[in-house]
Amino acid sequence: MEEQDLNNNIPEDPIAKLEREKEEYLNGWKRAKADLINYKKEEATRLENFAKFSNEMLIADLIPALDSFELSLSVLKDGDPAKKGVELIRSQLEDILKKHGLERIKIQRGDPFDTNLAEAVGEVNAAEPPGTIAEEVSGGYKLHNKVIKPVRVKLSTGQ
């Protein structure tokens, strides 16, 4: 027991104490620096996403105009001079929105129904397998791969 008491009473070498403190401070500084680097990366990602989706509401508000162009083109007859003008305006609007990250969701008859991209609004008797897409009711759109308007479809019940 006396040996232990003697070892506990020996004063710590001042150089060893300073070395230990130096390591503690250096490790603390390294952790703080790593935290700052991680914070900067997270903040850059957040700002990038903010910039990407800052126009989302405006673009979402313009989608019904695109749908109206589709509707007007479906009723105009080929050779009608107005049809060419409507197609031109629709094309210009689509180009502008595409430049800002909007893209139409592409689906086809017979594709499997994907709830991430489409919304079922009904069923019809069709030759496609049951539960697959039989008809597109209205188009859907993605903004930078985020669905902002799902495709509205009718599903096949099979024959």
C-alpha cells in the first residue's frame, strides 16, 4: 500500500502534462474542423436543393396551361391554321419549363402500374394484363426527378 501512496503523490512531469493537454486541444480542434467541413457540405446541398425547387410552385401552376394546350390540340383539326399556332406556343412553353428541370412522365399501354409515378382514376376492359396501364387520362410531370403531378391513368381489368 505504501508504494501506491508514494506513486500517487509523485507530481506529474510538467512536459508530459503539457503534451497531454496539447493532444486534447489538437483533437478538439480536429473535431471542430471536421464538424465545420460537414456543416459546409450539408449547407451547400441544402442551398442546391432550394435553388432547384424554388420555382416548383410557379412551374406547378403552369402545368394546367400545358394540359389546356393538349386539350385544344385534340379538338383542332389538322390543317386548321390555329392548330399550328397552338402547337408553336405549347412547344415554346415546354422548352422553357424543360430548361428549368420539368420533364413529362412517359408511360405506355401495358406498362406496370407504378404508384410513384401514376394515379389510377378508373378501370376499363382492355387487352392488357389486369392491373397494367390501359389508358392515359392526363399527363404527369417531374421536376428534377421529383413527381409534382402524377400521370392519371385507367387500369386494365383484362378481358
